[in-house]
Amino acid sequence: MSKTYTDLQNNFPDSVDTLDKMQDLNTSTKTMADRYYSMVEANNITGANEYLVQNPSLALSVFNADKYNKLRDAIVSVERFFYDEVKLYIGDKHEQYESIDGGAY
């Protein structure tokens, strides 16, 4: 986890995050998806979540809160980095060049 943004569940800006690529359902994962969603519809959420963990190929096709939250935290950390770090850096460079020749650049 990030030492910089301890309230977020990602690594940036200390290191690059690894986010799994999603994939569309195919003929083999469709059957698993049907079973997963039938468990959800039967209010067997615990069983559905366990089934998802046991079937990583299906997990790559299901977009859930866990994946959304990882993506959200990655986006928020990039926004904070640009707002807090890059903005200051650009401002410092602007002042540096402005002072070289009175701002005529």
C-alpha cells in the first residue's frame, strides 16, 4: 500500500499499481457466470463470493465493488499527485522562467 496516501488501497505514487485486465465471457465462463448469478439471485451472497474466488477466470469477467474501489483509488491518487505535486512543480518552473527575462518567453 502507498506510504504517501495511506487512506487509499493502492501503491501510487510510491510504485505502479497492478490491475488485472478484464475479459468478456466466453463459452466456458458463461456457465460459471450463470451459476454465480443464480447464487446472487438466491441471496446466497457468501456462496457467490466464494465461488468467484474459487474461479479466477470468472473473476476476470465480473466487475464488482472490489475492482471499482481499486480503480477509484488509483484515479484519486493520480489526481492528488497532479494537484499536489505537479501543480507545484509547474508553478515553480513558471516562476523560474518568468524571473529570467521578466516574463518575456
